[in-house]
Amino acid sequence: MIVRVYFCNEPDIQSGILRNNKISKQALDTVYNLVWECEFKNILNVGRIWLKFMNEKNPFGVPLRKKRTHNKIAAGDIIQVANDFYVVHEVGARKIQVYD
């Protein structure tokens, strides 16, 4: 199972994504940067991943990108677990729809 974390480049767009609970693949590639990717053998849920990123000092280890908009996961960022996408809130995450 592949897990990916995306950070948002433009904070003014985050509110629209949070409100509508959907985003296109093109907008995901344009507005968000992939900052972390890892493959897990066991089954994980998005809550455990969110807790890992909230509690650890350096949760990302070796970064995929040197330049990030922020260091910790924040509201409006996206976690992808297999084919499911979740938008992060202040507490927890909610599933969103990604369409073509």
C-alpha cells in the first residue's frame, strides 16, 4: 500500500477544497506538491498517518522536495492512502473525491 502526502502551495484555494470535498487530478498536480511517499506492507488508516505527522518532530525523514511551504502537516494538506484521498483538518482528516 502506497501512502503519499501532498502540501498545498496556495492557501487561498484550500477553503474551496475543504468546502466542496472534491478536487480534480489536474488541480491536485497544480496546487499541491508531493512531499512524502512510502510503501507499507501492513494496512494503515489515515488517522494513524495523521497522528504520526502531527506528533513527530521530523516525520518526513528524507524529503522528496527541498523547498516546502511548511514543515508540518496542516489543514488543507492531502494524504493519499492507496486510491483514497483525505484532506487534513485541524483534528483528523476527511475523505474527498478526486475526479478526472
